Amino acid sequence: MASLKTHFLIVFFLLSSSVLAGEVTESDEIRELLDAFLQGASSNDAQMHDRFWAESLVYTSSSGMRFGKSELMDGLTRAVSSEEEAPVYTAAEVNIRVLNDIAIVTFRLLATSTGGQVEGEFYNTGVLKRFDENWKAITWQATRIPDSDE
């Protein structure tokens, strides 16, 4: 009969081999989705927004407005027709916790002008749910981080 230590070593090596084999974790998958979404949001990509947001979305903006996916998509259409250049969005300090078919994502969103100047920073918290094989955001909260000189 194998000892507990032997069982532990077998489990450890199996887990290690899957990591070494390049197995993509759910956290990795969600991080890739987040990065693709932010890239799409930087160019007002309606298809990427549609892919990212669930139909049941509840979004609370940094200005305190609450709305769903249809209002968000309508606002995107207005933004695309605007002549104003959209900032480039990137994520820093990303933390992803996966709990079965739910994931909680927190990060610092940086909105940078095309000239490279940070125009705004926001704390973002999102809850994503896996629908079949796709993760989609079902709730989102954005909070503006005050400028340090305010």
C-alpha cells in the first residue's frame, strides 16, 4: 500500500507536468479575454463588446450610472460616430479568482491618450460567468481613481 507521501508526490508531479506542458488555466483564458476586450474597447469594437458582455449585464459606471448591455451597446454606437479619438485601455494589477463557473476579476484600468499620457485610472471589478465555453461579464463596477494632486 502506497504511503500518503507517495500519493502526494504523484499528484504534485501530475500537476507540475500539466503546467510544464503549457496547459492554459481558466485564469489564463480570462486574462487573454480581458486583454482582447481592452484592445477592442480601445477601438470601439462592437463585436468585441458584444462578445464580452452578457445579455443580463448590470454595469455601474464610474459616474454612478447603472445600465445594461443594450444601453452600453447604444452608447458604443454613439462613440463610434464621434470624431473624438478613443483612449487606449490597458490593465494593471490584475487579480482573477475562479470559482467553478464564476470568475471575479479586479484590476486597475489605465486610459492612455495616443500621445502616451495617462488620462484616467479606474479600479474595475467584474464578475464573469461561463456560458457553455465562453466567459461573459454579468456585472461590472468602475470607480475613478482620483488624481494624486486633487
